[in-house]
Amino acid sequence: MTGAVFAVVGPSGAGKDTLIEAARQARPDLVIVRRFITRPESAGGEDFHGVSDAEFDARRDRDEFALHWKAHGLRYGIPKAQIDLRHDGHDVLFNGSRAALERAVEVMPDLRVIRVSAPSAVLLERLLARGRETRAEIEERIMRASYDIPAGLPVVDVRNDGTLAEGVTRFLAALQPPNHAPVSA
């Protein structure tokens, strides 16, 4: 049996990494993809492989990525070896990008999308707490954010604006087969 493959998308500050980590704890059977990103691992945030542009290019040229894209001045790569674990029956989940979804569905036709969202005021508060950007930069980022998903993709929306327990419950429900996913808004 082939497992499902999920792309988790949403704006910065929506809580994607927190929900992914909670899913890892609740469902140890999930394969959580560890992305390659062209930033130092010391930058914090999610668990990722920090690589130089040269190493990223070498991995891309060796066809190690199932998917790769650029966003916010960084490059992101999803390792093909981890995505391929779905063929062994594992559900696989990766932190993706809305901008890369069209290419993602070409590579993974069975892709399911979980769109995590939160109100702008919540996003602002969370991003300010990170301390990576100024308030003006964050406000500009929030204003230009798009929640659009390419037409035709199966999408489950998870609103993450309450308690952590509420967000986790909604997120875990989104990981169920489509006919069993009663996600409350």
C-alpha cells in the first residue's frame, strides 16, 4: 500500500512547524521530511539541513531533490529519498511553499495540501516574537501574503488561532483520509 504525501503550506507565523512537530509526537509513523535550506542551521526554527549554495546546487545536479524552490532569498529542497518512503506505505509530510505546489503536483500527483492559517494579528504577534525581522518588514510580509492554492488540488484548511491543543487536533484530523477529515474552521 502506498502512503499519502502531504504538503503543509501557509504564511510565516501560522504555526506550521509547531503543528508538524506535534504530529511527529502524536504519529511516530509519519515521515517528517527534513528540508535542505540555504541558511545556517544556527538560524533556528524547524529541524533542517543548512547548506551552502554550492552544496545545494550539487545535490540538485545529482537529482537528490523531489522538489526545490526559492523563497524569501533562500533555496529549499525536499529530498527525494524521504518522499519515496511513501512507496513503503509511510505517510510523508513536508513543509512546502504555495509557490511550488504546481511543480509539486507534477512530481507527486497524489499530493494532498494542508493549508495552515491564522488571522493577521496572530501572525504579527508570532513573527515579532521570533525577532528575525522588524515590525515594518513583518507588516509588509503579511500584507503581500497570498493564500491562493492552484486550482484542482485537494486542500484541507486548518485554522491555527486558538490553543495549541485545538490547532493540533485540527491538524491531526487533516492527516486522515479525505472522507474522514472533519476539520473545524
